[in-house]
Amino acid sequence: MISPRYAPFVTSLLLSGVMSFLVTCIATWSALGFVDGFFGLWMSAWIKAWAVACPTMIVFGPVVRNFVARNTRAS
């Protein structure tokens, strides 16, 4: 099991991976269609996007959570 203290990092890693995976698939398909070599092009785009998305979530995740917490209230 993973220690709870690593939960924010693991969440950022997994969520950024899933989101960038789906978004780059749609963007690659929209730009090129299902051409020969689509999978390789998509994977190339995905790994680059994930390399940006994960650190972005690690840095800005706490900022966004704090902002949402300050600007919401229980009903």
C-alpha cells in the first residue's frame, strides 16, 4: 500500500496521465484523422503532454483546492 502522505502526488500522477492520454488522443485524431502511424504519433504527443501536466498538477493542485475551499460553502 501507498502511504497516505503520498496521496496528493499519486493522485496528480494518475489524474494527469488519464487526462493527457484522452486529450491528446482527441487532439491528434482531430488534427490528423486515423492516419498510418496514428498510435505512435498519439503516444509521442501523450508523453510530452504528461511531462507538462503532472508537474503542473503537483504545483497548482494545492492552490486550486485552497481557492475552491475558500469560495464554496456547505448548503
